[in-house]
Amino acid sequence: ESIASLCGVGGFGMVPSHNEVCRRLGEVATDPARDVVEYLKRDIANIALGNKDNHARNTAIHRKPDGTVCLTPLFDFAPMWLHPDGIARRIRWREDDGGSPNWASAIEQACDAAGVDSDYVTAGVRTMAPSLASLLVDAKALGIEDQFLAPLVKTLENVRSQVEKL
């Protein structure tokens, strides 16, 4: 089930806020705190890697036969900043999100919306720091050319710095 469906958003032009998605995860997920951590990590990765195509049909939940409800594995994740049509970031946090969110605020908003423990979520998000710190080196080692990495440096540094300070 897409988060569009989860949030009752029927039209293609309609977009829930991240806050609304987290509120609904808090209501339906079997382990809401775990899924809120994962949801935040995905948004951090979206910003860090330039995936602006974060509309409400690019994330989903899985309702398993055993009754478990959780986020599906990540899908439709691509560096959309490269798209010639200039794809815009769709889903945003209600506060402190001018396209480059304040992550401490986003965590607070997510936890308030979902009704989950902010210390747990903050600690979970903070585990991304080492991967963010090594991301450019790792990408180069995989053969990704500088022309694709250089435009990400400033945003990645901002995101990495914020996550490390959590």
C-alpha cells in the first residue's frame, strides 16, 4: 500500500507532509519507532544523494499475512537532480524544510507525529553518520565519476554534519 493510500491521498497532485506520513506510521506500523527511523533515513538519503522524486507513491507499507505492518524495502530511488525536466521535491516537513531540512527538527516532528521516543529515533538516525562520512570515497571506489559527485558535496557535508551532531 503506497503512503498516498495510507494517508488517504487520492489524486496525483495531492501530497501529504512527512508529518502526516509519520502520524499514520505511528497508527498502523507494528514497530512504529523502527519504521520512523527508517523513514527519516530514507529522507536523509534523498537529500544527500539528490533524489527529489519523493512523491507519495514512491514509498509504501507492507501488510504481511502474519499481521505485521512495516515499510517495504526501498524502491524507485534515483539521483533525480540529473533529470532534464528538473524534478521538484514533493513531500516536505511542515517546519524547517526549505528543501534542505533541519534534521533535529525533522526528528522532533516525526516523533511528535508518530508518538514515538525521540531518543530511540535520534540514536537510530545517528547510525547513518559513518556512511555519510565515507559516501564520496565509497562512490568513487565504485567508479562513479566526479562530475556526478561534485554537485552533491555541499549538501552532503551539511547533512553529514547535522547527523553527526544529533
